[in-house]
Amino acid sequence: MQRGEWAYDKSPCLTLFKVDNLINQFKTRYNQIDYILKGYQLEPNSYCYSTQFKYWSTIYIVLFDILSGSIVGYYLNHNKEYAERFIVKVIRDYTLKLPQKIVSWLKEYPVGLKLNSKLAYFLSRLFSWSIINWNSLLLTTLKPHCPDLIGLIGFFGFIGLSFCLSLSCDILSVSLLHTHWFYLVARKIFYWHQAVLISLYYLFLGKKWNPLRQRVDLGDYRSGHIIIGSILFTFLIFLFPSILIYYTTFTLGWVLIYCSQGVFIFFINCLNLLPVWGYLARFYHPQKFYTGIKLKYTINLLDLYYTRCSIESNYGKYYYFNQDLVNNLSYLKSNYFSVALIKKYIRGDLIFKK
């Protein structure tokens, strides 16, 4: 088994419609328990020190996860009413009121930009209707079962804090599903508009895109084609700022939620990789992490022929235990906070697609 195997690997296509965090955490816990049971059946002298270190690290990871999760589960089970009011308030404020304020702001000349009033009115009515219907459905379904849902999260907390966070992340994904739909609609409109503008621009220049050779060739257009294309190009140019503003707003909101999902996954992986036993053993018994010796030379400036050599013991540093956490942080940075996201945003590509 390799280092970092307890952090379940997730591709960058983790989106709000993939609610499999709890299932992946069950797989991770099964691997941990299976590794502990297999290591317990071996003879004490049949494995090396690195294997022993990994074995005890896994045990302490599971114990720390269960202990911290039990504290959270106990708190949730004894404060269900407060947690219920908090959840309902968050859903109303951040999934209903805040999106409606944003849509109303977009309809009324945002940042001083004079948008196309008819198109802005149509898009605002479309998104407002979706927000109201989704939240009425969500509150009607969720509010009667909110105490049971909080109790379920508290129950999974006794299995481990990572289970509690995974279930909470999945519930958050379902409650924010409409933001994903907003992003898909705005992205599709922007993508089509951008493609038509590029085609009409080539038409205006008397050129066309050759899909077979993947290049721009000269086109044989009549004067009527160029006139109609120029009129349509001018018309779409005036509509482009309105579509760009809506696309930018909903894409930024989606990127914020998408990165929040990545941070959730990062903390869950940290719970599965946190070297608690390594920290404790390094603090109380540093001699067990002996890594060799270091020769230190001292030169006497008065007598250059006289040097003193001292021997110091080297012990494992704390950052030696954090390699899995560093890899987890690199994974978060490369998949959720990378330049590729900005490029996909500019091109109008799906952000969560490789």
C-alpha cells in the first residue's frame, strides 16, 4: 500500500450533481479497517519499522476521526432545534433571497452598464421563476424532515467526523443544485452567442472556418450574404454585453461553490491523512525517528591547521509526516484553483470537465 491511499481520489469533475462523498468515505473507512485487521494478524517482528509506523498511524487516524465526530454528533443531537432554525435560515437567505437580489441587480443596469432591457428582463424573469420554484420545493421537502436529517448527520458523526462532513457536503450539493442549472443555461447561451459572433465576423471579412483542415479559408460569398451577415453581427454585438454580464455573474457564483466543494473534500482528506501518531511519537520519543548523524566542522581563524569536528544526531522533522497533506494541498490547487479554470471560463467551456 502506498502513502496517501486513505485520501480517496476524486477527479476534477466533482460537481454539485455528484453526491457520492459519503459513499467514497465508506470505501475509505473499509480500507482503513481492513488494513488494521490484516496488520494485527501479523507477527510483531514480521514487518519493518515503516510498516509499523503506518499501522499505528492508521489506528490513530481512525480513533481521532471517531472521537471528534462523536463530539460533533453529541452536540447536534442535543441542539436539534437550534440547528434546524440555522439550516432553514441559511437556505432562505443564501439560496432564495441572495440569488433574487443578484437577478434584480442585473436587471437594473449593473455597474453602470446599460444592458438591453428586453433581453435582461427575459433572463431575469427566467432565473427568478427557477429560484422561486426550486426553493419552494426544497423548503416543502426539507423543512418537515429537518430534525430527522440533523439526527442522521449526528448519527454519522459517531462513526467519524469525516462521515459527518461528507453527508453535509452531499446535502449542500442537493440544496444548491439550481445554481448549477443557472450556470449551465448561462454558459450555453454565451457559448452559442460567441460561436455565432465568430462565424459572422469571418463572414464580414469574407472568410470561413474549415472544420476539416482546422483553419480559416477564403469564402465565396455574395454581396447579399455579407450585408445580412453584417446586420446580424451588429445586432448580436449590442446583445453581447447583456449575455456576458449574466454569464460572468453566474459563472463566478458557480466557481465559488465549486471551490467550496474542493475545500470540503480537502478537509475530509486531511482527516483521513492526519498523522496524529507521528506527531505524538516525534514529540515524546524523538530518538525513535533517528535518521543518521551530521558532521559539523568548526575552523579556528587563528590557527587554520586546527579544526574541530563534532557529531550531532539527526532526527526526523515534523514536515516529514506532512507529505500526504502537501500532496492533498497540491491536488486541491491544481484541480480547483488553477489557471485552467480561467481559460475554460473565457472560452465558455464546462468548468468541471477535463
